[in-house]
Amino acid sequence: MASPAVPSTASVIPFPVQHSCPCCASMCAPDALTTCHRCDESWCGRTAVLKELKEQPVRTMVILAGCMGLSRSELIGLKWGDFDWPAKTLAVARGVVHNHVGDTKTQARKKSVPLADELVDALQQWRAETAYKADSDWVFASAFMDGKQPVWPDSLLKRVVRPAVTRAKITKRVGWHTFRHSFSTLLRANGTDIKVQQELLRHANIQTTLNVYTQAVSEQKRDAHERIVGQLLVLDGGKAAVTAASGAA
């Protein structure tokens, strides 16, 4: 299988999470979990949940959701044969909703996306652990159903993921789709080209990338605002234009 041309994920933060951070005293916007922009403490962001999350397959599910921006239905609909290991890519082929296997939301969702080496390693480690490792098997197969169906994601979210989120001192309510929103927000925060964002998120329409998923990070908005204020009001020598105008009056 030939390696398709795919955008790089080098600039994507591996696992996007944030809780209240003392160095910036801020929380992220609803439905997106992002990292602190002013520090790189391990507890202050991307690894907070993973440090609390040890149980498999949930740990690998959260890693994949956070690193790839997969939707809930795409995540549990994955089969091992969807991965091209030599090319290090993934092509989502289906979605699963309430154990009903269906097509992807759009044809664009089927486009190949790249897999970073660390993600390949995490997936291969899980494949070595699971009893269901054939190309035709579900990546996250239910042992209770003898591998014939994927796991029930809502049960795992309630029983495993949300308690880990609470232990990590993250206060917002987290769902599986939170990770897709976070992925989108971090692509923007990292300055990723909008076309690359569209391809990594597999949006059929670039307007969706611009309007629906991406939330401006608070620090980005503040920085942009302060830059404009500086350009309009600050004069030579560091004195503000408003001060000069007040003195003239």
C-alpha cells in the first residue's frame, strides 16, 4: 500500500488537558481541554488525566481520542486493519453508534491521517495485550461479548474516565467528544495552517473548521488584544497616547 501524502502532527500537543492553573489563574473554555500557556509543569496540562488513568483499554482509547481528534463513533468503530503500519497512517472506515455499524459522517472522514511514532508504540502495546488482535478484530473489542462487538464507551466514560478527570482536579464535565474539540483548539493554538487543520480533523468543508469546532484560547485573545492596544496607543518612549492627549487638554 502506497504511503499517502498526509500532513504532519509534529506540532500537535500529544494529550490536551487543563485544569485550574496557579500560574495563569485560568480555566479553558467550555468543551475544550487545553494546556497552560505559561508553564510546562507535568500536572498543569496534557498528562494530568493520563497520570490517573491506568486501566486498559480506556487509557489507549483516551490517548487515541486526544491525539487524533476521533469522534466517539469512529473511536469504537476502529479495526486493526484500518491502520497502515509501514506508512504510519490511519484511515477511518466506519462508525459505531449503539452497536450499529454504519458509514462515516462524510467521505472526508475516511481520508488517511498520520500516526506519530509514540502513538504507534501505544497502539502496538495495546495490541500485544488484547486477546483480539487480528486485522478483522475491533481495536477496542468487548471481552464480555467475546470480541464480537466493541466496548460500550458511555459505560467506560462514567466508570473510568470521569473519576480519573476528577482525581486530576479538572472541574469541567468531560465526554468523549471533548477530546475532538480539544484537538481542534490545540491545532489553532499551535499556529497550524488552517488547511492542515481541516485535513487532520477530516472536515468536508473548511468553514466547519473555522466556525464550529475551534474555540479561541483565552491567552491568544488577550495577546491579540494587547498587541493591538500597543500598536494604537503606545508612543515613542513608552508613553501612552491617551496620556499625551490628557496632558494636552
